[in-house]
Amino acid sequence: MDIFIYIVLVIMSYLYGSIPFALVIGKLFYNTDVRESGSGNLGGTNAGRVLGKKAGIVVILLDASKCCISILIAKVIAHYIGLNGDIIYPCALACVIGHCYPIFAGFRGGKAVSVAIGYALVTNVFAFIIAMIIFLITLKVSKYVSLSSILASISILVVSPFIGYSQIGIITNACIVALLVYKHKANIIRIKDGTESKITWM
């Protein structure tokens, strides 16, 4: 019975992570498919680039809430039924995979940055703070959002054993970081070639 509940929670998390908020907001309020403009990515950065700053912020917040809500639901059900609390980690990973490869958008999703932010915030506030500090410092120095996101996520993995993550939590962190880095492979190539876009507002 417990295994069945685990499977249901993980599938629910994947499906919720698969909701393409950038696509929904673009089509519903702007009559625009963000996949056809900018980078074509279904994330907050591209939504902001194509639809405007307000839409981008809304998409980032909604995407970040995915892991928060998935983990909250898993925690409540685990507590009520008496399951191991570590169920939150497979659910979080499933949510991130859903965001990157959404069944509702032809498996073309975002790059895991916003959902990873939500994940860090709800699982360990110290991880969130450390990641944000690394992100802002890197962004100030390099002006690359992609590089800042990658280094911020890696910083969480590095400090994971020292800030209270369980073994399955550390493994989950490693999987999320690996997925985030993989989704940024094109950005990494452009950074090496010196063709990656830089921000101008910092």
C-alpha cells in the first residue's frame, strides 16, 4: 500500500511540474506562444523577454511554487499516513523533471532554475540563502544569468552534507543539479565562445 501511495505522489508531482505556466500565460493573456520567440524556452527568463517583465516575474513565481506545493502535499500525506518524510525528495525530483520535460507541452520545458529555487527554499533555507548569494555575486561579476544559475545550484550540492540534508536529499540535489547543468549545455557552449547574452541592468 505504501509503495502505491509513493508512486501516486511521484506521478502527481511530475504532472504538476509539467504545467507550462509560461505557455499558459502567453496564450491566455498575450495570444503569444513563447516557444516561437526568443530562446523558445518555457521559463521565466524567456517569458520576460517575449511577454515583458511582469509576465516573466509571474512565470518565475509560479514555476518556483511547483516544488513548494508538491513537497507540501507530500509532507501532509506522509504525516497523515505515517510514511517516511523523505518521500518529499522523489516528489521534488519528479516535479523538476516535469518542468524540464512537460507532458503537456511536448516534453519541451524550462531549464529547472525557478523550480530549483523553490526546492531549495522549502527544503533548506540555508541552501536557498547560499545559492542566492552565489547567484548574485556571479551575476554581478560575469553578467551571465546562465552561469550564475549553474554555480548557484552547484553550491547547494557542495554544502548539502553540512546543512542537514539526508542521504536521499543529497542524491536528489545531485540529480537536480545535473539536470540543470545539462539543460544549460547550449549556454555553456555560448559562454565558451563569448556569444552568450549578458545582462545590462547590474
